[in-house]
Amino acid sequence: MDPNWESREENLRFLDALFHALDGNFTQNQKHNNTDVDDFPLTLGAAYFAYENDVAKYIKHLGPFKHESSTCHKFGAMGYSGHWGLVSSTLGLSCARHMFVLLGGGVDLQKWERFANVDFAMISGLWLWADLFMHILAYNINCQYCINFEKRMEAFRQLTTEFESIPMCIKYFPWTLPGVRKFHLPAHNTSCHYKFSLNLLPGAGMMDGESPEQIWASLNALAPRTREMAASHCHDVINEFHRNMNVQCTYGMATFLHHKYVEAETMHARAAETFKKLEDEIKESILGPQKLAEWKRDETEWIGKVVKMEEHKDLKNPYEPRKEKKLTQKQMLADLTAKAVETKGILYGLVGVIEEGMEIQKLKAEILQDLSTGNIPSSTMANI
């Protein structure tokens, strides 16, 4: 990181932000197996799962399960589908840019992706980066998860339970820009397509946020075995799998980043050239520079509001044409009639051209009909 990152201007803080992705894997479930109550994982609190003893303490305070209400679609991750097993799935945090699995960011889920469980994974996996001014989170149901996030963090701070793996002073969370992962975004309501798009959110860059899916694609091969294991053995096996994956990512990072950098430089130059041509064409068109300046003002206003959940309710989409009032069919006919009267039956402009074209096509059809029958009046031949 830049040695002077703490003095970075606010609009450039994304350069020092932590980009992370979150997801649950419902293939990685676990059966109701009878296990030794004194059994514990050898990697207890030292790898990619949150400290299991702290998680157990936390779950005791959660109370009964209940569905999270949704202002978008009814997602399976929110409990609107069936789940089974002692553990319905595992949930984990990963680096959204490089696919690293983050330490302490994994938890078991008992039913669905209950937000309280997700909160613990976030705090456990990200408290090491709590000093950063900005986090960027890619989550498939972020439009719902972040609505009451601050309230849940406040409730977490009020807990009297002490957690060994989380310092008591870190019961808060830094400012986070929420986005929905790109593959999952089309399944959301239309308004989510611009409020949570990683293509449009300021500072999100071009990341797709789908690193968890790539991790799950490999991890799913373990599922038929780990679901038969005791909980402790299951965590040990998954931790070893994640460790090996992170080592491979480390070895390949230099080559990976080099290719990405070259590609980014090429695409940026191409996009900048295309964008300049587009702006020049708009300035020279009938819209003019005034309309371009108006669009830029709208975008600037949107950028200021889209990063604040409380502003989302009445937020307008600047990337879609505004619905302007148009004349009804009756009003258009009345307008055309009035113009015809003023011009003594002659229509000028586009409507006049269309009308003249229709008359020519009609005359052409009549001539072709006469030619086919051999009945061509001498007056028509003279006009031809």
C-alpha cells in the first residue's frame, strides 16, 4: 500500500480499499452424525473458519430462526427454499480480486444464509482490516443484507459475551460499498441493476465479484466425503484444501497480475478513445453541449447518492432515457390537420416527405398494373 494512504483524498480511497466477496455453498452440507462432544478440529481458530468456540457462544444468543423479509425477489439464500442437514451449508469470505480465501471468514450455517451468521463471518474475517477507510463487498443478496447492517452491528456491540478471537474494541465495521456479484445481478429487480452494479458503482472497477463460485467449483468435489464426516474433521479437511488453494494463488500471482495489467492498459486506452469520440458527436449533434453537461450533472448527483443506502429509495437511474410525455394519436392527427390547413393541404418536413413517398408508391403501383394489362392511356404515356 501507499505509505501515505491515510492522507489519501476521499474520492481516491478505493485505491486502498479491501475488495472482498461473500457467499454460502449449499453443496457443502453435513448430515446429522453422532460425534464425540469433546471432539475439536486440529485447526481450531487457526485457519479459514471462525473460531468455533466463539461461534457456538454467539449462536446461543440468536434466538429462533425466522425468515428475513425481502424487498427484492425471494432468494433461496434467504430461506425461501429447502435446506437440510445439521449444517445446511458453509459460508466464506474471499478476496474479490485474487480469489484468496480469507482467514477466519468461514462459518457453518444451520438453515440458510441467516444475516446474523453472515455478520459474524464478516467481523471475524475482516477485523484485521478494520482500520481501512473503505471496504467493497460483493454479495449475491447485498441489496437485502446491507439494509439493516448498521442496526445489527449496533446490536452486536451491545452483546456482553466476550469473544476470544475478536478484540472487544473491534465490534464495529468500516464503511462498506455494497455491490451484487455480476452473475447474480440479472436475477434482481430492475432498480438493483444500477444501484448495486459493480460496473457502475464508483470505485468498484471492473471486478465481477464471483471469486466464491470459482472456489466452490473446486470445493464441491469434496462434498460427498465431508458431509459424512464429523464437524471437526470436516473443518480440518476444508482448511487444508483452502490452504493449498491459497499457496497456488500465491505462486501464480505475478504472472496473473502482469496479464491483467497489460489487458487493463489496452482496454483503458480503447475506452478513452471511444468515449471522447462519443462526447464529440453529442456536442456536434442537435443535443449540443448543454445536454451533455446536464447528463454529467445527473451522473455526479447519482454518484453521491448511490453509495448511501438511505438515498436509494428515490434514486433515479441516470443511465436510462427519461420517460417524456408524448402526443396521443388524436393529438398528432389534430396537429397534422392544422398544419395541412395552414399550408393549403401541403405538409412540409418529415411528415410531408412520408406523404409524398406514399403518393409516389401509389402511382407506381397503378402504372405497373396498367403495363401488365396493356391498357395505358395516352396521357399517362406523355407523363412518363
